[in-house]
Amino acid sequence: MPSTVTSVCVLCGHGNNQSLYKEYKPGAIQLNQCVNCHQFIDKYIEYDRVILLLDMFLLRIQSYRHLIFNYEISTSLLLRLLFVLLFCHGYIESCRYVATTPSLIHLNFHLSLAMAFTEFGIICLTSFIAKGLLKIGHSKLDLNRFLRVIVLSHFIDYCSVIVTIWIHESYTPITILLLFYIPAQLQCYRALFTDHWFKLLSVVLVQSIILKIANSIMFTRRAEFMDSFLS
């Protein structure tokens, strides 16, 4: 359901538009034009959700602006989606270690889930530090909008779980899918903050490096702990 509270143009990112559309009667609306670029503020109001999903996979910034600013979704639903996302990420991490007994399988999943929550904490910390130090953009990073960015930038994890179920012999397809993480996160930040392209790219790259280092350390510690548990 589109919202008329925050009206941001999906093309130019201008945020001082009064409303997304005019409703003459139920089911009869007219899209408003952006006061800056004079194009329709949000074309996705009349688009099918399948097209929106395809544009997300194509990394079109217009689809990210629509979902971050102009799409009405409650914080409680975003929190539920986030927990599902973390469980998906934990499951993907658990596939990197081959457990042979039921007790090891459960232990491996719990440790992998702890890794997923730790990585989420790192993302939160680095994001707020970067916004404060670099003074990126002018948008207020409230809880609802921040959760949207996290869920959207990690949506590929849902696909990775499906790939893991059907192609469980190799971790390579998952690695290829996870390569979409950096450009998806960059598009989310570009949608949230319309300026400072170089700063945004620097934040995403530094954050990815920190996550990679942390993930490598946690993976090594997990393997050592699992091996000691076996012995």
C-alpha cells in the first residue's frame, strides 16, 4: 500500500512533494508529478509487484527508493522479516561446516545463528558511526527506515537458502549470489542518501571488509570449538 506521508521522487530523490497521487474515487487515481524533475513521483504505485521484484534484482535505484520511502510497512513486520533474515543467514553459515551427528548439527546451527546476530550488530554499529563521522545525507535514519535498508540490502539471503536446499553439495552458487550483497547495499544507501557517492562507496567497502574479517575469525573459532567438542 503506498503512503502519502513521505513522498520522495523515485527518479531524482527529491523529497518535498506533497503527495504521491490524487484519488478522485475508490480505484480512480492520478499520479502527481515531482516539483523538481516534473516526472511522476512514484510509478510503482500502478505497477505489479512482480515488476517491482524484478527491478530489485536488476538493482534499479527507483525500486529501492519506492520501498524505503513510499511504501507503507510497519516496524513490527520489519522486525519479523529481520529475524527471518537472520535465521536464513545463520542457516547459510551452518552449511559451511559439515556436521555428522544430531548434537553437532544443532550446535553448529546455534553457533552460526550467533555469528549472524554478531554480523548484524557490526552492520548497525558501522552504519551509525559512518553517518555520524561522515555526515552523510540529510535523511533521518529512524528505526523503521534503517530496518528497511537492512532487509532490502540482504534480500539475496532468501534466495541463497533456496539454492542451499536444492544444491547442497557445493557452496559456490551461494557465494555467487552473495556477490549481489555489496551492490544491493550500495543502492540502498544511494536511495537513502541522494548525495556523497564516493563516501557511500567507501562506507560500503569498509563495512564489507570489516564483516569479512569478522566472519573469517568467527568461522575459524567455530571450527576449532566444533573440533574440540568432537574430541
